[in-house]
Amino acid sequence: MNKIIFPLQSKNMLSEIKNLHYVLFFFKLHLNNAEVNKLFDDPHFISSYTEEVFNQQFGKATSQLVAAFQDVLNIKKRKDNAIDELTANKFNELLTQFGGLNIDIPEGYPFKVKDDSKSDKKYGISGKVKSANDKAAVKITIAAFNQNLRSETELGRTQTNDSGDFTITYEPVFSRPEYKTADIFFRLYDGKKELKGFTVTQLTKAGNISLPNGTIFNAGETTKVEISFSLQSADEDLSEFEMITRLITPLLEDVKIESLNENDMHRDFSFLSNETELD
């Protein structure tokens, strides 16, 4: 196993998340904590976590297990559930103490992990996001999820372009053989604010299909959709300041607006200008 990097969250490389899953199970064996053991006895948690481990994803179940170990070790949690420097350092200290750096996989590891070498086949979701007045919704973050009975797994996310178009690709590999395809639903974000009240229409050769609950069941290799949200157009009645704030917020990550600077050390305004094409 390798040392945990930071920040570690859903957008990290698969190999880094795969290593995290090894480390978490390794800690379960060595710390033998009652609260952590309860999670592994919970069938709903195990169902979600098994899929996340198989697909090498940092989802809700992985975040829940990380939080449990943070409680055991009295580590302050981040709101976004990412592994920060404090958590990574403590995890790495224990990993070294227990000799985890000298082994590849924890003894008795019960989870299967997909074989990345077997197939590079990708499935795709593409489409357009529009506001209520039929205007393209620009720089809206769209996240696609696979829905199971009581769990979900993020397949990917991206931002709409200047025409409101987007494309998400994902690997059609799931934790159980009976799950041949994904049941897809979406979440939309304007910056960090989640958008509600949108409708999803699947575009097919046979015609357009309105989806009352927004879920595409048994999605094919290529899925095309049109998403409309009924909120007031984000581009219409906003002040110039509100428009600029809306454009740059997705680019800020953990940096606060008041902390932006333009000097020899930080070229924040130059970066934001180039990314948003604002003067």
C-alpha cells in the first residue's frame, strides 16, 4: 500500500482511491473499532461500499467510512468529506506504525476490484441544458449517477459549454453481474448551489421521451438527453457583479473571493480572466 495523498476526494485518480480502500480495510483489521465494525455489519452500507470499491470511487459510503475513522482518531472533518492534510498525515502515521507500507493488499481483503486491463470500452451521455426560456444554460455543472435500490454511484460530471452542451463518459462496469447497464439520474449545480425543479427528456430515434422522475433506466452505450430547469434564467436579470460571481465560482475550489490576488506569487485574476474570457 502507498501513503495517502491530500486532498483526496471523488475527482482523484482511480489508483489513489483504490489505495485508500485498501488502507481503510487495513485500519479496520488493526483498530478493531466497534463503530467501524457496525458499518461492515450493515447490509445497506456494504452494498454501496462494495460497488464503490469495485469501481474505485470515492462516494458516500467511502466518505462515511472515512468519517468513522476520523471520529475514532479525533480528527476534525471537512464539510466536503475530502481527506485533508491533517487526516492524511494521521492515516499515514498509522499506516507506517502498522507496517502497511510493506504489503500490497491487506490480508483477507474481501472486495473485488475491476480489472482495468480487460476493457477500455466507454459509455457516453450527452445533451443540452436549457433554462425555462429555452436559452442555453452556460457553465452549469451536471453530474450523472447510477441508481441502485438504496444506493447511488457517481458516473461522472462536467460543465456545460457556451452552447449549453455537455458530454460525460463512463465505464460500464458494475459490482454485480446482473447490473449490465446503468439507471441514470442527474444533479445540476450553478456554482456550489444545487438546482432543483428540472425536467429530463431522453432523445431517441423513435422520438423524445419525457421522464417524470428524471431517471433513464437501462441506458444504452450512447444516451442523449435534453434538460430544462424551471428556475429564472441565470443569465437574464442578474447584475454584472452577480454574473461574474456566477461564472467564477466553479473555478474557485476552496479559495474565497476576498482572498484572490494578482502578484508575483498568485496570478488569480489572470487565470480567471483566461478561463472565463472576461476582461
